[in-house]
Amino acid sequence: MADMGTLKKVARISKVTGFTRLCYFFNRNRKRVIAYHNVIPDKFFDESLHLSHSMKESSFKAQLQVMRKRFKISTDIEDVKSITLTFDDGYLNQYEIASKAMDRYNMKGYFFCVEDLISKGNPILMDMLQYWVSYVEEGAYKLEELNITLELRDEESRKLQWNKISDLLNSGVTQEKVEEAFEKAYSFKYINGPKGKFFKLRFAAIPKSSLKVMKEKGHYIGAHSAFHRRLSLMNEEKLKEDIEVCKKARENILNTNVFAYPYGSKEDISPAVIELMKESGFTKAFAYSNGPLKGELQYNKYFMPRMFLADTSDKDLIDFTLSGAKHFISFRRLLPKWN
């Protein structure tokens, strides 16, 4: 929509004019589900590409305070008067930072985990590709197999160059092929990225013992696929294998039949994916989208919308988003309904 400075100014105007309060009123029966990824201690946070879907710890805690004031925080997805917090992937920071911050206020949430990360400790490949682009030495890297060259200098250039990789992946090039090209251009083992506690919080999995503690405290642990691949691009055999892994995880790791799609846009699922969700015993599934949809697919219990909050502790901007004012200015619509 705009840069952070402009958003804060618009949010302030929205508050002063009463527009934010008006949007809270008109969206009073619209369910809010918030989608988070990583919550990182402020001292470790930087502007690197691999943290583009992450949030500072101070921002997260400020958002909890605003949500506590405005809503009941609940895991009841059907309760339109409440707000539900969700987290994707299953990295250690979600236990050490996010869940412990929520525990102080007796808040419960959904934590959707990638099975390969939880059971084998393998970081999500997409995150490792972004890690490579974030921290590889400055220079030009020719990825011959992909027919592209990456010109990597400062943080801004790295984020812009990442768009080339993103476009390739969206066109159907496999993550494995991209990984092979990166490894050939500059081996992952030589990347001089963050070490120690920061690396562990960002890329280590939540231990199963900690998942057990989270469940005992009332949090829900759900499936986020086996390997965090785009389900819509899989053939029938691979898709069934992926979901079968998630079904088995329900027996000893998960404690909810709610699923969260990896990536989660309209293009990342298909009728075959939704049908397999139903056949496999998953009762609901979250998208990673809340904008208007075109075509046959509309929000429903197997494609539930989620909202996104910027990395900010600015109360006016948090309210601007939670009220639906930002959504209305962007799309000229109230927040979406699905049930």
C-alpha cells in the first residue's frame, strides 16, 4: 500500500477523523485471524531478506496489548467476536518468544508446523534460499542452469534480485533445481550468516518436548504440509504422499484437524488439494490471503482468510489494520466473511 512512514500518517488521520472507529463498528461481525511467522528479539533483528516475514519482539508484544484491549483472544475460529492468532512453520522462536509472551496473558493460539522441520530438523528450503541471498558475499552470481544473474550488493538490491528467483518459482521451477544452482554458484556451507542464538531461534525447529508443553498450556499444533512445497504444483502421487505425512503426524504430534496451506494464496491450492483435505480428515484450512477473490473459489472453511500486521508497535497503525480501515482503503470492501 505505501511505505511505513506514510502508513503511520494515514493511520493517524484515520484515527483522528473517526474512520478507524467507524470501521471497527462496521466490521464488528467479521472474524479476524492473524497470521504470524517469526518473532525475533529486537537485538537480533535486521532488514535482511530472510526476515521479511518476521517481526520484532517489541512489535509483537505491543500488538498483543492492543488486541487484548479490543478483542477476546480465542482459538474458537467460529467466534466472530474474537480474534485468533496463528503462526506458520514451527521455528524455535515461535515457542521461545511468541508462545511465552502469550502465556503471560493466558492467550492461546494455533502453531502450524512443517513436518520435515519438526521431525528431522530440516529448515524450510525457501528460507534457506533467502538466507543465501541475504548473506552471500557481494558480487554477481551467474546461475547458468536458471539462465539468470544475481547482482547482490546492499539489502535493497538483494530484495530486488530475489524477485527473479520468486518469479522462477512461481513459473513452476522446482525449489530443488534452484537450490542446486545456488550451491554450484556459492556453497551454502560458506555463507557467513548469523550464528549462535540468533541462528538457532530463526532456523531450528521447536523440539517435540516443547510442542508437548505448548499443547498442555492450551495451544493447538497443526499441519503446515510435509515439506512446505506449493501443493497446487504437485502431481497426484506427491500430493497424497505429502498429506499422508501430515495425517500420520496427527497421531503423535498434532492436536488439531485444522490445516494451514504453505504459501496459501489462491494459486497455491486447487480443487484437488481441497478435496484431499476433506478426504484426509482435515476439517478446516487457512489461506494466507484476505483480499477479494475472483472466480469460483471464495472464502470457505477450506480456504479461510487471515490478516497480516506490519512489524510495528505504533498503536494507531495496529488499530488501522485490525479495524479493517486499511483493508477498506485498499479494496473498498469490509473484511471478508467465510462462514
